[in-house]
Amino acid sequence: MDGTRDDPEPVLQAVGIDKYFGPVRALTNVHFAARAGEIVALIGDNGAGKSTLINVLTGVLPHDGGEIVFDGRPVRLSSPQEARALGIETVYQDLAIAPHLDAVANIFLGRELRLPGPLGALGFLDRRRMLKETEEQLGRLRVRVPGLGRRMTTLSGGQRQGVAVARAVMWASKVVIMDEPTAAFGVAQTGQVLDLMRQVRDTGIPVVFISHNMPHVFEVADRIVVLRLGEIVEELDPKSASIDDAVRAMTGSTRFTGVGIKAEFVARTGEGRSVGNA
Amino acid sequence: MATPNAGSATQQPAVEATPIGQRLAALLSSGFTFLILAALCLVFAVLQGAKFANPNNAQNIAIDASQLLLLTVGVTFVIVTAGVDLSVGSVLIFSAVVAAKVMVRFAGSAEEVRAYEFPNQEVAIPLGLAAGVLAGTAWGLLNGVLITKLKMPSFIVTLGTLGMALGAAQLLSNGTTIPNVPQDVQLKLGLRELVGFDVGDYRIRLTPPVLVATIVVVLAALALGRTRFGRYTYAIGSNAAAARRVGINVDRHLIKVYGLSGLLAGVAGGFDLLRFGTASVGSHQADNLAAISAAVIGGTSLFGGLGTIGGSVIGAFIPAVLRNGLVISGVAPFWQQVAIGAILILAVYLDQRRRRAEERM
């Protein structure tokens, strides 16, 4: 369950993580790994602990037991900045973009390039170089964002998400974590995001994909890890497992006969409908 | 990339990628306030001829606008962060009183000062002006610290410091104009002709207040538009949570922004001494609202994330031109306040319409 196959060394690993919120046990002895060259999906019902685990892995929340291992070394992440400094980037469900700024400004937000020389020392921005690097990176990732100089308010929801995804991908040197990245998307844009995830994986950077949408998960994931009530209950191979299996593992209702119907319901309506704040 | 004109290297990149429609809309809305300013000048020029449209009067307007300009620039930064600073008028008064008190205290002995002799005024005047700027900055930093560390709304905190700074100024001055301020602060410094040239029968003189206001405007426009400081100011006003997530120290930046607003109010307080040779607690009590109105007329959004120094400059000049033109026309200058109120409402209405249209694109 914690990666016994002959896989490459995990880039980011949770080893026996426990997390309490007061008396409530949110995570119990969680082992989770993201390896180079894979898309690992993290699925679970609302409240299963997906977001808690991600928050622990990205330095947003401290954990109570176990350790985080990054590139083979145990690390302590006490802030999201520390996680980002290691090359771990997250696309948040609520996007976390500044709508009044343009795409370039959002992509470089917090890491602005400054002009060389004394002007740069005074804080003057190198807007030309930021635009150029954004164009190059987006071109390399084959992400299309119309009007890089346009305020984000003038872009569609899908285009904004594209910028948020592109920002994470552009800066992630080690791991990309995507929390429901397809939730706001139409069919075409979802396809683009899934393609983007494959491209990132193919560059050797692991992608952690959190989603409620089983068809998306089964389309793109190399491995599926199921969380239930704060514990890893199963690891599935999407090539052999079915959506039914995944839903059974998520809900724990292995013996119920109605599971097939529920699985189909989730499969058909998964997008948006069961998106929660687990 | 689908960016139009990506090959041309001569244009500004950010503008280059902007579609024509949005650029037109932006031009129209920032142009609207400029059109009002131009129309006002034109109307007064036509009605009053050379009485209004002469170089000397233009200079008077510039001097008259300089103080409000400083307050408006500071308040623009604050409003772009989605905050508000109601204290700037009171801080201006407090700074002016502190500057005047320091000048009086250090210009000579009590007897000398009472006899209008100021043996140490070469030291006392700059010292007083610096003390005023420091006092203003201190109020601004206090605003910033209270807002960020106590997590209080800026409206409440600056409403509180508005009262505190005004009360403290009245305590320091016993509620009256500070007497026995060295006159040279006005005569030798405030009215000093730095550069002068003759235009026909008129003499154009560049004085320190106008020079200082011009420098502040240019630096502020560069800081807001071209530097990381400005970028963070917009980002915090646009989405403070997103700014925090990318590692921007939002609290520290906000403290700097409120500090800047206080600093500029302190400089504006010094202008009272430069222009009038004294500090009075009676005026400037509505300057905070005048500055906020000017910023908003100039296109700054009270919801944050939007605004430019150029727009605020236009917004600050409209009341100055109105007041000047009405006085010259022999109309009660109180109409200026009526007109500014109407322009404020109209400007924000048009801006809202433009923004809705833009978001539909």
C-alpha cells in the first residue's frame, strides 16, 4: 500500500502522517507517495481528509505524527512558501488569482522579475522579460491564454483556471498538486487540463490529482489512492479496477447491493455535483 | 502564442497584448474625467477670457491643488489595496501644528520669538518641516499596524485616528492658530522663486510646494505603475488571500501603504506653513473626503485593485479649477462642492457601466 513495487524513489512522501483537529482525528497513519513520471489520483468522499492531507503536504497545516519525506530527506514544512521553495506547486480550488491583474502579473505574482541594475534595486519590474518568459513557458506547455496583457476579469472562468494551472506548472520543479482543477471546466477545457497533466508527468514531474470526477480520474491517473475517514483504504490500478470499485472503496459500502447504481450516479454527475470542501 | 503583434519589440508588452476594445473602454473612462477637466477650463476660458486663461492663474490653480494632490496620491495607494484612509485631513493638521511648534521652539529663546526675532531659524525651519513629516508618517504607521495586527476595518481605525489626530492637534495648539511662526518659512521658502520666466506680461515662478508636489506625483506614478511595490498594492486590493498564498507579506505591505499616506499628509501639513506661514486647526477638516472623492473621480475603485496616479491627479485638479473659475466668475465658490458631488456620482456610474461591459467580453 505504501509503494512496494519497483518504482522510482518517491519525490514527495507522507510516512505515517497523523493529524488531529482538537479531539477529532482527521488523518490516521497515512502513507502516500508521488513518484516521478506518474499521475497519482487522490480520491475520497467529502470529509475523507483529502484536503487535510494536501494541506499537510504543502505546509499549510502542521501534522501531529509521522513525517514528510522530500527527495529522500525528511523535511519540516511550516509554511506554503517553504513548500514552494522546494518546487512543490499547488493549484487551489478557488484559483487564488488576482482578477485585476493580467495573466503575466498573476503568473509572476510574488516572484516578479526586476530590471537589471539600479532600477531593479529600486523595485522596477522587467515587464518585457516576464511577458517573454510567460510566452515561452506557455508555448512549451501548449497552453493557450488569449491576451496575456488582459485583466483576468475579462477572461472566462476556464481561461482563468488555465492561468492558475499554467502558473503552478511553470514554477513546479518537483511536484504539482491539483485540487479539483477540472471542477469549473467545460469539456474542451477539461481535455486541455488533462493533457497538461500528462505533459507535466512526461517531463518527469509527478502530479497529484484530487478530484470527485471518476471519469476524469480514470482517464488520466496512473494510480488511484482512496482515502476514507482519514485512512488510506485502498490503492487501485485504473487499468484493472472499475469506477464501481473506486466508489465502493470511497464509501466503504462493499457489501451493499445498491452500490452499482450509486457508482453510476456519481460517474455521470460527478462533475460539480459532489464537489465539496473535504 | 496567440498574442497579437508578438513580434514587434518597440511597444510596451502589457499594452501590446491588450485587445483594442478594452483599450478603448479604458481610454474612454479615464478620458471622461479628463474631458470634464478640459471642459471646465474651456468654459471658464470662454466666459472669463484672459481673467481665467492666463499663466498666473494657471500657477495659482497649481499651488491651490498641490496640497490636495499630495493627500489624493497617498489615499490612492490605500484605496487600491481596498482600504480607506479617513484620517489624512486630521493628520495634515496635526503635522502642521507639530511643524509650527517645533519651529517656534527652536527658532530662538521665548523672548526673542515673542519679539519676532528668530536667530536659529535656519535650523528650526527644516527641523520643523521634518518633524511634521515624521509626525504624519507615525500616524500612518499607527493606522497600518492597527488595521493589520488587530485585523480591524480600515474605515473604523482611520475614523478613530481622525478624531485622535485632530484632538491632539487642538491640544497642542490650544485650539488656535500657532502664533510667532518664523515668517521666513513662507516668505523665503514657500514663496521662493526656484525658477522663473516671463510670459508676456506675466511672471511664471516655480515655488517649492509646486516642485515638491510634482516630484511626489512622478515618483508615485512610477511606484504604482512600474515597481513591485505597486504590483503588490494592486494584488492585495484585488485578492489579498491570493497575495498571501504566493508569499507576499500582506501585513507589512499594508503598513507601508498607510505609512506612505501618513507621510504625504505630513508633507501636505508642511505646505500649510510654506503657503500661509502658520498652522491653523480650523481648516482641512473635510480634506479627507475631498481626497477620497478626487481619487474615485480619477477612476480608483473603492473595492480595490484599480486606480492610477494619473487619474487621481486629474481628480484633484477638478475641484481646484472649479473653485478658481467660480471665484473669478463671481459665483459663490460653494457651488464647487455641489458640482464635485455630482461629478463623483456620475464618474462612478460611468465607471461601473464600463466595467460591466468589459467583464461581458
